[in-house]
Amino acid sequence: MTLIAITKCYTTVSNEALQVLSGCAPLDLKIELEIEFAKQIKIIKKEEIYEGFQNFDCEELMKPWDTISIGWIYFESSGADHEIYTDGSKISNQAGASYVHYYSGTETDSCLIRLGNQNTVFMAEVMAISRAIDYCIDKNIRNSKVITDSRSTLMAIESNEEKRRIIIEIKKKLKLTKIQLQWVRAHNGTVGNEGADALAKLAASKEQIDTEFGPSKAQVSVMKGPFIEEFYQCVTYAFYTAQWQEQLYTTLTLIFMFLLPLLVLITTYTATFVTIASK
């Protein structure tokens, strides 16, 4: 009944025809798809390497009393402290991350990281913060501020429910240092934030990839669905070489699979009603 409501067809139309018209896979194939998707998600949560790349969504099992929550504050104004601004960007399907170090309002150092084309802006933001923290530890800059405009990343670091290993590692490093996380509003004229944004876009334009993550859970769910190989709709897969052949196939399919059966149904029902009315 749901497919009939979607397609506005008659109740006499077969399930197979309704599935083609609505674009919905058969229920048994949909179940197979969900099972396969669940298996892939289970692998992603456990494996450090997925499809040959570092796994961003690899989870770390932690006891409830070992969970870490790192808070953050709003950025107000630049001061005389060490300030490391971070940012992530994705332009023309290329992702990049960056951080820039300011001390007493003067830029002292910066870093550009080119990520893989399949990586997301969130991955770039997390990578930028992770590298900035590593930079502070390596340079022994303990009393510093890591400033980002990515509120989603800060909320992930603050959350007690977060299980991704890369974010857990960030929490552990922050717990051992006096590095403070701050959130700055994007594109509000803050010099450090604008500089990090420009560097992130520059990093995205680099040819050489520095770090690449495998597909995330969300990306896998898109790549694996909504259909699987055993289910085919009325497509030609480039069987015809000329455009007119494709158009002719589409037109004839529409006529013989939809319009002609519809005409037959209308004629039949009309004839039935006329017969009943005449008697």
C-alpha cells in the first residue's frame, strides 16, 4: 500500500512494477544491504586501517570511569600569549588543514597539511587541532591557546560519549598539558583565524597528499546504498552508442510499460462503468 500511495498507481499494478516506478529495492535485497552495511560499520569501528588508509572512525574501548571531557571557552581578544589558530577547508573536492602560531600578535610559524580527496572538512579540522597540539608539545609551549572556528570539533572533544581514537588521543594530550581550547567565530575579522583559513585553502590546493583517511561511516553508508548489484532498474548501462537510440529506448519503455497498460486499464474500467450504467 505504501508503494501505491507513493506512485499513485492502481491496486492492480504488480509489486515489481511499483518497485521500479518508485525506485525502491525489494525488501529482501534491502535487508541484505542493511546486513552488509552493519558488517562494514563493525569493521570500521575495530580496524585501525580501512581500505589501505588510516581509519578516522576507529574506536577505542574505554571504561566509563576513564572517559575524558575537555572543555572549551569563547575567544574574546588577542593577547600576549601563545595563540595557535587552526582551520580545515575543502575546495574542488580537495581537503586541507593548517595551523598558524602567533606570539604577542606576531606570526612565528605555520603548517599546511594536505588531506585526501575523499576526506571531509571535519576530518581536516580534527587533524589541524591534533597537529597544533603536537606542535605545542614539541616546542614545549605548554601555556598556550589552540583556537578554532569548528564548534563541532570542540563539542566532540568535550563529549563523554566520543569513542573515536583520534579524538581520544587529543583528549589525553590536552589532559597532560595546560593547552586551552577556544572557539572563535569564523570570518569576523580575527587576524589569526583569517590567516589559518587562507592557509587551509592553500593546503587544499597542494598536489602532494600528506595524510589520508579511509572513508568514514557516513561515507560508507552512502557508497553502499541505496541499491546493490542484484537490483537493476530500467537502465541501459551505455549499451546504445547514439543519443537517439537512448531516447528511443526511453520513449518506448515509457509507452509500453506505463502508458499502454494505463490506457488498457482506463478503457477497461470505462467500458465496465458504461455497461453497468446502461443496465
